[in-house]
Amino acid sequence: MRLEQHSEIGYQILSLINHPLWQLSASVALHHHENFDGSGYPDGLKKDAIPLACRICAICDVYDALRRRRSYKESLSHQSIVDLITDKGKEGMAYKFDPDLLNEFEKNNHLFEKIYQRSLEEK
């Protein structure tokens, strides 16, 4: 199984339940790796063709993936992640995200840190 298949497999599982919340979850599972510029997967959707919930979750997913330590990488600091996500240069990730949502992330990024810290306290 290719790593990219996890979104399609998640969609297949979640879409089996006929309930609006599960259908929304299935959509997010399928499209949370679509990039605003069309370079994502599995369908190469771009801009408003990507459902809004998926565009929101894309930012959250990247933040979480970079913030948490994994067996293959160390965690990044909150500010390092904010800088990386909002960087519009060659080394940045801004191309992946809806510019309007990115602006909201910049204004409210402190909430991401607050939620992350709370998750550590709950362990």
C-alpha cells in the first residue's frame, strides 16, 4: 500500500455510514491532502474545488504532523511551524493552503499552541 492510499481507504470506510457527519468525515479523509494550487492528491483538486472543511483540516493536519515527535523525526516548535506554513517562498508551504484560511491561521495561530499544550496535559 502506498502512503497516498490512506486518504482513499479512509474515505471508503467512513462513507459506509449514511449520516451527514460521517459523510463530512469521509470527504475530509479523502481530500485533506489536496493543495490549493492543485498539486495535492488523490484528485489534484485546486482552489474552491476542494471542500472548505478539507481546506481547514489541511492546515490542522500539517500543524499536528510537524508539532508532534515521530519515530522518524523530532517535533518542531510552534513558531517554526507557523513560519513554515505561512512562508510564501521556495522553502515554505503557503502554496498548499487557501490564502484566506492562511490569513486566519496567522491571526489565530496562538490557539493552535494552546490546544497542543492542553493535549500534553491530558496525557
